[in-house]
Amino acid sequence: MALLEARKLTVSYGGLYANDDIDLDCESGKLVGLIGPNGAGKTTFIDAITGFTPLTGGTVTFDGVDLADKRPDTRASMGLVRTFQSLELFEDLSIRDNLLVAAEQPKWYSFLADIVLPNRGGSAFREQVDVALDALGLTELGEAHPSDLSHGQRKLIGVARALAAKPKLLLLDEPAAGLDTQESQKLGRHLRGFLDLGVSLFLIDHDMGLVLNVCDYIYVLDFGKVIAHGTPAQVRADPAVITAYLGESAGEAQAAEGAALGSSSTSNGSEATP
């Protein structure tokens, strides 16, 4: 059984199907990608499996548990943690404290527990923060504030904050948005390193270079449906994917070019293998 299993997942708004009968697996220890044109239903899918959008049909199972009656906070406490496209950092807190909030995952009764046991779990939470900062090469920014950072650094802090929560599966929604090529490549190297920490990953991004080069397996959405899935090399050369991104007229030539690129990437060792 996969760590995350979606079966016939459907989300509709009236007659509009944002997600239509999606079957998707995220295997433990793997980096799985989801790509598709704008409006394909990618973020809706993450919203659905994390409980922020109700399902019209289908099921989602995480770590062997049916999520049908689970609230978003319960799913997060189970280890299903996500990032959001919009960055909502606490501007008056240091970066380290921003991550500490995520690591502690405070509840409504936390202040009472802090009164009784003021040092409860403190060292463990700080260790989680240290690991997350180190995993993204941000240790030296721990005492800085969000206002001191570039947009690219803030995006990385958003990923580090989610990692500090010790997820089993980390869902990344457009983490490379707004990053330049060098920053995106650096992010990709860090993401592969997350697997060594025991964190599985599910990546949505428009940066095709990032997704194709770091993912073990990729799903492609178009108009709410999965139109292709496979290894990066298989997806790169799939005619349905080429048509979805480039239009029918690009078909055969781009398929041949994609196959050649896939062969080159594999021979150079730059592409992740499942």
C-alpha cells in the first residue's frame, strides 16, 4: 500500500469538474510530481487531500487511514503537511521562531501546558528547527526576520517551516514560484536531500526543469483529468503531455526532441531514477 492513495477523487463545483476521477499514489521514500497547465486542477487536488476542499466523490487514504472524516489539522498531525502558494510568515518573529511555531503545532490548551511544564519538548522542537534550516541551507538566517529576506529566501523559509513539522509526506504547492533558475536548481538539490531525512514528497510546480529533474514519478493533469503518468523520461516524451503544453501542431517534432533530451539527461546522470 502506498503512503498516500487517491482513488476516483472528484471535486466539482456545480457542473465544473476541477478534479475528475483521479487515481494517484505517493510511495513512501519517493519524490512524486504533479504538473499541468494553468487551471488544470493541481492546487485543488492538494486542497482536497489535505481537507480544505470537500470531495464530490472518491476516497483518499493516508498511511492506511481513510481521511474521509478527518479535519485539516488532524491530517497535518498525522504527518500530511503542506505548503501554500501565499507566504504567511510572522513578520515580527525571527526565522527560527517562525519555524518553532510549526514544530510545536500549538493547540488551544498549549498555554496551560506551558504553565505547568514550561520546558516540555523544548529541546526536541529546537532540534526539528535546526534540522529544517540545515536541510535548506538557511542556518545562518535563523536570527533574521522575514523583512530582511529576499523573495527567494522567503519561499525557502516557507518550505523549511513545513519541514520543521516533521511530516511523513510533505506537499509542496509551487515552491519555486518566483525563483530564478539558480535558486530553483538549488531548491531541487535540497528536496532530494529531504528523502534522506525520511520525508516523502509530493511536488507541484510550473518549473518543468525542476520537476523533470528531481522527481521519481510524475502525474500530468489537464482539465482535471490525469492524462499521463510515468518516469520523467516517459512523461517528457508523451504526446498527450506535449499537446497539453504546446498544442497539437507541436506534436511529432516535440515528441522526438523530448525523447532525445530524456536520453541525454539519463546518460549525464542528471535525472532522478525511481
